[in-house]
Amino acid sequence: MAGYTESPFRRMVREIEPSTILVSELISAEALRRGSEKTLRMVQFHESEKMTFFGKNKAPRGGFGIQLFGSDSDAFVAAAAVVEDLGADFIDLNFGCPSPKIVNSGNGSALLKNPDSAAKMIEKLVASTSLPVTAKMRLGFFSDDNFFSTCKNFESAGISSLAVHGRTTQQKFSGRANWEKIYEVKKLLKIPVIGNGDVDSAESAVEKLGNLDGVMIGRAAIYNPWIFRQCRAAFSGEKIPETPEISERLDFFRKHAELATEQKGEKWAMIELRKHFAHLVRGVSGAASFRDRLIRVETLEQLSEIFDEISRSVHTASDV
Ligand SMILES: Cc1cc2nc3c(=O)[nH]c(=O)nc-3n(C[C@H](O)[C@H](O)[C@H](O)COP(=O)(O)O)c2cc1C
């Protein structure tokens, strides 16, 4: 997710739940082909994010994919070669982004307006790389009329698995995601199909899974990265672990901040972490004042001091 799933956050999620499949932020195939420095920084990942093999049977676990957007097949082929060199586990194509900046240049979900040409692009890309190529799409651009044929088309073009957000581009995030359509398309395809849209707890993941091969979680992971551990437990029939209390959440962000500082430098790390702070202190007494100070934080030391204060205030409140 653009602006959120950078490497430090993904590493933290990997630590929470090793079986999570992680995907990069949105990466421009064209910029990767050009070797843009900013883009090359965005595709950095840590060894721990990659797929591991565990147990006697060496079963694959987790994995990391780089998510590409674009509309030029040569750019996709060139970008795929870079992704392969970097050692990611798979390439994920974006056919879902509704953002005007992306769609107005014919990328993201705009490609759903012409599924035949998107399928040709996929075919060329798949033929050029040894990595699995997955896709994430919406039900359609204006309507879901061509949804089934588009999915069949993408499967024939060589997509290894398909993740579907159960809304059209026009719907953006309004209403509820239509999972019925995703269950229907699963019956028509041989490849794994992953459902997406409005999963906000382990219970809802289990409830929505139906005949699908997995669920994809977006917004809820920003507020609760422990949701992946909770889902794994729920899918295994185990007791669902509680979402951690504030002290563990603060420890998570301390470590997240350290990893982000290592990768981006202190100043940028603090700026990028600000968006996480509003929900971090939700429910803590004095939240507004902590939030006010947190969004101005410039150093790890300042962050740590405020976190210590939050911790003390929570303990004092619970002692009373
Ligand atoms: C801040 C933000 C950034 C997102 N970035 C991407 C992205 O880069 N690629 C993508 O396929 N979807 C992206 N999405 C959409 C989500 O992956 C997901 O399809 C959508 O939020 C619905 O799922 P949810 O209800 O679990 O959030 C983004 C969503 C949000 C809120």
C-alpha cells in the first residue's frame, strides 16, 4: 500500500507473523526501467521478507513481491528483469489503483477498460521472466460486466494468482465489497484466487474466505498489524490472540522507527512515521496532546521520550 508498506513496516509484520505474504508499495515499471534512484530506494527489501522453507517437507512460507504499475509492455519486461536481479519472490501487477494520477495516464485500474491489451502485456511479461507474475484487480472500471471474461483472459495470459478487490474503480471505497462475484470467479479459474475488501478482523477473514485460497488485508493492517497473526490462528482453528495493549504497540513503533531510521535516515523516518501516530494513541488519556507532539517529532530520542511518557501515563491510569 502506497505510503505504508515500506520495508521497515513489512519487516515488522514478518516478525509478527512469518506466514504473511508481503507486497511492496506501488512501483512504476517505467521508473524502474530508467533506474530512477528514488524508485530503486523504494524497492529495497530485507532478506527476512523473502519466502522461507520450513519443516521436514520444506513447505514455502511467506514471500515478498514487488508491485508494478505501468502500461508499456517493454517497460514491464525491463522492470521484471530488475525485480528478478533484486531477488524478490514474485512480481505483482497493479490493475486496481483508482487514483486519478495513475488512472489518467492509462495505468492501474484504467487497464481494465481494455482487458485484451492488458492480457497481451501480461503474456509478454510472463514469457520474459522466471518469476511468478500475480495480479491485483478490481471488479471492473465502470461496472463489473466484463469481470469474469477479464479474469479468464488474465489466467490464460499466464497470471499465477489473482487478488480481487470486490469493488469497481468508480466505487472507490464506497459501499461494501462484493465478495459474491469473487466466489463466482473462483469457480471458473484454476489459479489461486484471493479475496479483498473490508476484512477488518480475523473473524471477518474466516467468515469471508468461502471457497477462496486466501484473503488480502489492506487498511486494517495499518491500524492492527497483528491481524495477520490473528488470522493465522483463526484459520488454524486456534484461539485468536488479543490485539496487544499500548505498551506492546509502543514497542512495535520504537522498533519500526529504528528500522526506518536505519533505512531512510532519522529525519525522513520521523516524517514518514507521523501518519501512524494518530491511531497509535487512540484511546489513551491525553491522546490529543500526545498526537500533537508526536506529529512534530524530529528525532528518535524525542520519540522515545514521548513514548515513555505515554507508557507512564497509561500505567498511572491503570494503577488508579
Ligand atoms: C493508503 C492506501 C494505499 C493503497 N495502496 C495500494 C496499492 O499500492 N496497490 C493496491 O493494489 N491497492 C492499494 N490499496 C488498496 C488496498 O490494497 C485494498 O484493495 C483496499 O484498501 C480494500 O481492502 P481493505 O478493505 O482490506 O482495505 C491501498 C489502499 C489504501 C487505503
